[in-house]
Amino acid sequence: MKKLLLFAIGIVACGGNVFDGGDAGHDAGSTYCPTTPPASGSACNDPQLYCEWGSDPNLSCNTIGQCTGGQWNIQQPYGVCPTPPNGSDCPSSFASVPVGDHCGALVGLSCEYPQGFCGCSIGSGGPYPEDAAAVATWICDSPEPGCPMPRPKLGTPCSQDGLACDYSSCSLPSGASLVCQGGAWQNQPYGCAL
């Protein structure tokens, strides 16, 4: 969890909406995400550019790249990957999750649906207390009105500049906080109560 929080505080994704596979034909001043992750240490031209590659809905299960000092710094997935399929303890659909209801012994369970993630959680980013089973409730992604569901990939195009969308950033292991900036979804720094 500590690693995930450190990662989340500094990410800014692809700052433009031109997405192609390399530096050839790249216009000065624009930014883009290559279609595949470049090799770590390879050259790049856009300082502070961040990109996400992968198909897992859990951000920590995809590859993230940052252009710093003229070189790509590539971070491989560090979550429990691939995201396991829902077990028998998960409700059958996103709509059937009893949000807010006590879930006791299921604390820590995460369930993936086409609309987003749900889980049995204490609802904060801090360590689980000894009595977690006594206080855990069902929580689902419920970003602000106008936010896409499920979570868009970092660096993909968006149209409503300044729109901030929280996807259970401090409540579920799959959580993330995004903002539409410069025509692309970017990771929004956030902190969780300990």
C-alpha cells in the first residue's frame, strides 16, 4: 500500500491527445504516448510525460512510463496481476452490491465489474485496524457526475478540462484519482488518511 501511495502522489499522464508509436514525425511542443512501452533508458523528448499501457482495470497492474531527463523510466506492474476473476463471495453484478452494508469477514475482498470495482473495505487508505471485520462495509467506485465508468486509462483523450474523477482512491486497492488536463486523463495527486 505504501508503494501505491507514493506512486499515486506524483503521476501526471500524457499531456496531449496525439498518440503514436515513436519520435518520428513528433511535433515540437506536443506530447504523446507511444502505442507500446519503450525500453527503460531509451530516449524521449517530453519532460514530465507519463503514460499507461495494459488492459487491466487495476492501475497497479499496468505498465507506467515517465519521460525524465531525456530518458524513459518504465515501471512494471506491481499489483496482484492479472486481476483475479470474481469469486463466489462477490455479488453477481455491480448493481447488486449492497453499498454501505456491513460485510464483516470479507474485508479486503475486491470485485471487478464492467462498470468498475467494488469491495469490502474500511474506507480509508490507512492500515486495517484490528477490528476491521467489525467496521468494514461494501464500497463501489462512484466518481462525480460526468465521469466515465469504468476508469479511463492514463493518457487517453478527454474533453472536459478540469473534470476530476475519484475511483475509490483511498478505499480500494484498485483505486485511482484522475483529472482531465490538456485533453488527456492524468493521474491526480492525492493523499489518504493514515
